[in-house]
Amino acid sequence: MALTLLEAQKHATTPAELAVVTELAAGPLLSVLPFRNIEGNGLFWKREESLPDVGFRNYNGSLAEEYGEVSQQSESLKLFGGDIKVDRAIVELEGAQAKAYQIQARVRAMRLAWESLFITGDSDQSPSEFDGLQARIGSGSSQYIANGSGALNLDKLDEAIDAVDAQGGQRYIIMSKSGRRALSKKARANTQIEITRNDFGYQQLVYGGVPVLEVDRDHQNVAILDGTPSSQDAYVVAFGNDLLTGIQNGGISVRELGESHTQPQLITRVEWYCGLALINGRAAARLAGFDATA
């Protein structure tokens, strides 16, 4: 069963792992995205493409013979993480908190990078990373909803929401901060929005019962969704074990490697075998090309 990182905190075996998981879960996206634990280096499943036909028959008649169509799908794990090197003198002169800060900064960079890959990851450009939603939902897909030129179209946003099969679960809208402001401005006039608080106590916009998750900038301070505010995308997703889910093997590993042989540096390695799997092809939709400045 897929667990969110907030739930995974309960299973951390060391204080270092608990601190790392807590920092990763601090973002709005990774706090709600579940991760499905798997064995091996990938996940394999069958996706339903079409259902068999059904009908009625007369007495002594026969029923039509039909078969459902399925396709074989797979998603591989990617090796994600980094090494933290802290000068031994810093630890000895400033204390363990100096090293703890460096570890926290590295994990924060991992979180921001992961959020960026969730949207913009492209294994064709970089085979070592997983595909994000942008690569998975291209123009021509049934889950690609064109906003049309101009300001955010609430009718098109509603269409994108309806295109997502949540199977009774919770849908989320993923937007940039400028996109969230545009949505708030458009929806405030007809009272379709409300403000709630998430698990961390932060304010969260809810549109028509669908919470909005903000994605801002990556670890290199590059805008993820609104690099061009006048032409940006938003995504509607449904998270779950058989919907859109993260995948991992063994959770997040934090290892102390000791002192470098060549430099007076203490090395800590943070590594995560993880990926993203769109189990149900209708668990995500893309609203493309709206102008958040209009």
C-alpha cells in the first residue's frame, strides 16, 4: 500500500532518517503524494485499454464473445540523492549543528529538484531521471486540455478536473503561484473558492472542493511552471495506489561514510531509489497555455 512521506515518518529507524523524511515532506506536493514500496528495480502492471462488449440474448441464443484489451506497462526506479561533505574543522569548532544544517540544505535541494522533475522530467533528454507530467501528457492526448489564448478559462479548468478519474478519491490542482493568484482572482467573483489550512497549518486555496498545490522554483531557483507567466500550464491529479503514485524501494537511505581519504571532510550520503508511476492513464490531466497575467 502506498504511504505519504508524512505517514512514513512513523517508520523511520534513525533520527537522521526521520529528519530527512520530515524535510522532504515539508513541501506541499511531497506531503500528499503517496509512495508505493516495491521490490526489485521497477514496477510492472497491466493497464486497461478497453472493456469487452456486453448485451442480451434470446432463449437458446448466444452471447457475443468479446475480450477486454490490456497493455503491459512498466516504470523503473531512478537513483536519486547526493553526498554532503563538511570540513572536519567546522564540526569540531562549531558543533554537530553545522553538519546538520548542511544535511538539511542538501535534502531541501532534493525536495525542490524532485518537485521540478514531477512536472518537467524527461527521460529522453536525461535517461537517469523519470518522466514528469509534461512528458506524459503531450498535445493530442485525451488528457490534454487546451485553455486557448488569454486568461485562465474556468470552464476549461472544470473540464480538466472532470477528465481525471479519482475513483472516489481526492483530486488536486497543481499550479504556480502566479497561476494560483489568477485562479483566485477569477473564482473569487462567483464564490467558488475557499481558504483552508493544510497539515502544516499553512493556508491552502480550494477551488470547487479541489485543493490547490503550489509549485514554485527548483533547487537552482528556476521557475518550474511559470517560466513564461503569459503561457503556462496547470495539472489536475488524483493520487493513490492505483492512480498516480510515487514508487520506491526501501525508502530514503542516510549513510555516514566517515572521513575522506584525500581531504579532511566528513561525508554523509543521502540516496533514494524512487520514481513516478501513472498507473491509471486518467489519473492526471493537463490544462495548457493560459495567461496568468491577463
